[in-house]
Amino acid sequence: MSELRWNAHLGEWTMTSSVRMERTFLPPADFCPLCPTLPGAFETEIPEPDFDLVVFENRFPSLFDPAPEPAVPATPLAPVRPSHGRCEVVVYTPQHRGSFGELPLDRLFRLALVWQDRYRELGALDFVDYVLIFENRGREVGVTLDHPHGQIYAFPYVPPIPERELQLAAEYHARTGACLTCALLAEELADGSRLVRENDHFVTYIPFAARYPYETIVVPRACRPSLGEMDDPELCSLAEMLKSVALGYDALFDLPLPYMMIFHQAPTDGRTWPGAHFHVEFHPLQRAANKLKYRASVESGAGSFINDSLPEEKTPELRAAIQRALS
Amino acid sequence: MSELRWNAHLGEWTMTSSVRMERTFLPPADFCPLCPTLPGAFETEIPEPDFDLVVFENRFPSLFDPAPEPAVPATPLAPVRPSHGRCEVVVYTPQHRGSFGELPLDRLFRLALVWQDRYRELGALDFVDYVLIFENRGREVGVTLDHPHGQIYAFPYVPPIPERELQLAAEYHARTGACLTCALLAEELADGSRLVRENDHFVTYIPFAARYPYETIVVPRACRPSLGEMDDPELCSLAEMLKSVALGYDALFDLPLPYMMIFHQAPTDGRTWPGAHFHVEFHPLQRAANKLKYRASVESGAGSFINDSLPEEKTPELRAAIQRALS
């Protein structure tokens, strides 16, 4: 059973999906559903003895195509709609051990091409308003499969956080004629104290009002609304940047750092969103070598983040970690 | 160093507070800073050999009074302001072991009087726009002190989540002349399938679009904007209800359930908020006996919650657990 239920207090949809209660939970490596299927062995999600990169529909999705009819009666205060969308799994490599950052650049470039393809193809579906590409990394984030992989949710609505960002960007654009993300990037480049890394087409910095001590944002220098507008050199530059940042995170405390990697880009709802500017956010959970940042009542119940460090102090740490990782 | 930094992408303040990096982290019971100070022993935060209930200012706050001058330069896109506010700790009992739910009702009633007093006194300060009362319970939520206690943040702004709730309530009020929370409560009482418990003055139910499998909302039957408008029988009824729900949570899987308990009420910013209706939200992290609900990329990066269970199925479980706990 699955449906979208309206939260009237907060003005947002909750996705219910009881099939997810059954999802595979930390299986042993021999029974990893994201590995290739070896001859005569356990049949995984991928019925091939080898593969390069694979995208398939999540067997335990939150969004469905076709979507079941909602089972709960709706009321004017409690609207319900079908959870019509897609949930895909992107397996980065046939190798069970490893991580996004450790993969060779040519593989990550092909992954960026896959992301671009999925953004275009899913975004072209008439019921898809927003394509969310992300990776949850580490058990502390809630990962239930260790094999290196990411996910894509194709939403039938623009989710609240991107929507808020896009609305503020549109307001700024209406007021000034300029792009907010471009303006923020220009300030960061001029100031320099929070700049983590630059390459040909992308810049990474710790945001001025970072919510997590080691939060970063990866922004294209050119104002690209989405992956759909990027050419191959840009996609390769993106792959190189994300790899460097991910490796830097692991070098920070010499441990596989739990993080969320989230892509924000233009909706695919047919509307115009002036000021939409692609970016990737990393939300790493670590606040020190042996301490996590928790999102407790102040964050989760009030929506206000506490950062117990200063971005200007964490920037040199992260810069040095990336340098160690790449040298 | 501490300040409020503006997140221009999301239109919200982040509180930076480097003093919090030093906060006491899971001390052994003999060195609990929330216990009474025994003669000749370790001096705790409370320099008395015994006490009933204690409220004191957090030594590792996120908001300060007086507040230090911001250390980082502001720009038009990156405003900064002093983190002027108060952070208080509310110690529920001198006993180190125990929990909110296990405390006797007379003590919890006195605690409700303390909450009311703090709401009024902190809310009357000219720099305080919002009084957030909450409890983080359990190490999985991020608690660093096991001694039963709650916290109060007196904010110099209305935080994003209550603000969004209040705006939607005000819009509903403008459109219909009625209170949204009252209307939702009436629907839940009529439907009944998500009703967890009722007493004289309060009703607890699992919200229609619950974000956590065992999420509950505790709502006064009468339209009270805040604790400030409640009389003693109402406060006692609130204490009884919160106690019952907390005990029910622990009975669900026979373990101390990690939860956040968050009070939403009228701001104290001098503005009128039509449709403000006090309520308490419990966000329990458990989704099954040995599994937690994580707020990963879809929740944290897109703001959309996935609930892998149906509120109508979890309601009888929670009802039965409360019955077991109270019998």
C-alpha cells in the first residue's frame, strides 16, 4: 500500500509505502543484491555475471509507476493522491567493496552521463515534476546496503526544500535580474575564506551559514539550471570535483565519513524557474573524529540548525584533507 | 564565538556556537552535572545537596544574553546578527536514573507549571520572539547527558517550522474564520482510526500524514494558543497525557524509546497569530523493535518524508502499549 498524504499543518506530502518495511537490511556480502549474479550462485537484482554501471527500478520504492489507488479515504483537510513516480537505484560498480570517491575518474564520468540521461528521461515523463539524484553513504545515515550505489527519486511534485530554494531564487531574480547562486558564488570567490576547491568548471565551498561543520556546496561556475544543460567537459569536471571532495571527507579523520550527497536542480514540471542553478550539497554527519552532528529537536522540531564550529575554521581542515587524499 | 548567520539559499538563520564543541559528552554517572552536589563530592551544575525541579542557563548555549558581537563581516547576501536569546536546562528530578514517563504525576504537574512560568517569563523579554520547549531523549537522538531533563530555547526569531505551521494556520483562519488545528482535531475525533488516547482536556493521535511510524500529536480540546492560557486542571491533564504517551512508547518494544518531544505554541513576538493552537509533537525514531527511521537524503535534502507504515496500523499498537504501561 502506498499513497501521498497531505500534512495540512506543514503544507507538504508524506509518502507512505508499506512495501519498504520489507526492504533488504544489511545483508552479508555474499548475499548483496547489488553485486553481479555469479553462475550457480545467489540471484541478485542484476541477472548478469558482470556489468559496468546499472540503473534499475527500486524493488522497495516510495513512488510507483503505475501507482496503486490510495486506500485511505480523503477529506478536504486530508487530501490523498497516488504516489505516482519512480525510484531508481544506480549501482556505481560491480565491485562490492569500495566507495564513490575511490572509483576511477573515467567510471565517475560515465556515472555523470548516466545521471544526465536519467534527469532527461525521467524529467520528460509527464507525471514527473522533480528528479532528485542522491547518495546516502554510511550506516549512520541509514544505509541498508554497503555496495557503492546512489538513488534517484522522480517526484510528482517539487519537494519542499528545493521548492523553497527555487522560490527564493525566483524572488531574487525578480528583484535584481540576477541569479542568487551566481551572486553567492561571486562573493565566496572574492572572499576566499570558505573556498575548499576549484577546478575548470566547478567551485566547492563551505556555505557561510553551514548547517553541518563540514557541509559543502559544489557549484558550476556557469549558470546551468540542471545536468541537462551541461556538456561533457562540464560533466567530467563535476565527476572530478565530487570525487575529490568525497576522498577529502574520508581523509579528514581517516574513516569512511557518513554523508548525504544531494543534487538540487531545475524542476521538470513545465514551469519556468528563473534563478535555478544546479548545485550538489554534501551533508556529512561527523562533527569530530568520534562525534556525530545530530538533528535533534531544535533542528527537526523547529527547523533551526546549530553549528558548533565556524566554516572559516573548517575550510582549511577540509582543504588539507583533500590535498592529503589527492597526493 | 557565536552569531546568527543568514542562509540565503533557504531563507533561514543558522546559529553558530563554538562553545558547544566543549560541552560535556556522556560523563559517567558519578560525574553527572545534573545531579545534586553531594557534600565533599564533585561539584555539579546545581550547588545544592537536594532539589525538586531546577531550571538554569545552559553553560554551552546556542543563544546568549548578553550576546557577543558577531565576529564575521556581513554582506548584503550574508547578513549576520547577534545570537541574542536564552538556552535553559530543565532538570526534572534529582534522581539520576529514570525517565520523563516514570516520574510521578504530581512532579510532572509541577514541571508543567515550570514550563508555563518559563514560557511567560522568557516570552516577556523584548528580544524573545519564540519559546521552544523540548526534550531530546536517548543517545540515538544525540543526548549527551542521561539524567532526565529537558531544554528551552528562547529564540530572537520565529523558527522555520513553527513559522510555516503558523502561516498556514493564519491563511486557513483568514479563509474560513476557523482554527486549522481545531478542524483537524474534529476530523480525527469523528474518524477515530488514528486516535491514540483521550483525557479530560487533551487528545493524542497519530497524524494522518505522520512522518515517523509512531509519531503522535497531543492537542488540547480547547483552542489554547500557548501554555500561558492554560489553567491548572489543563496543565495537570497535559502532564498526565504526556506521561501516558511516554510510558506507552517505552512499552512498545520494551526499551527506552529514543524520541524528540517538541512544544509548538504561539510566538511571543508581539504580533497576532490567528489560528495558533498549542500542541506537543513526539517524533520517535524507532520504526521497529531493532530498526530506526533515518532522515536521510530524501528527508534532509528534499524535505519529503517517507513513512513505511500506515498510521491506522500503528495506532492500535500504540494504544495497546499505553494500556500495558498503565495497567
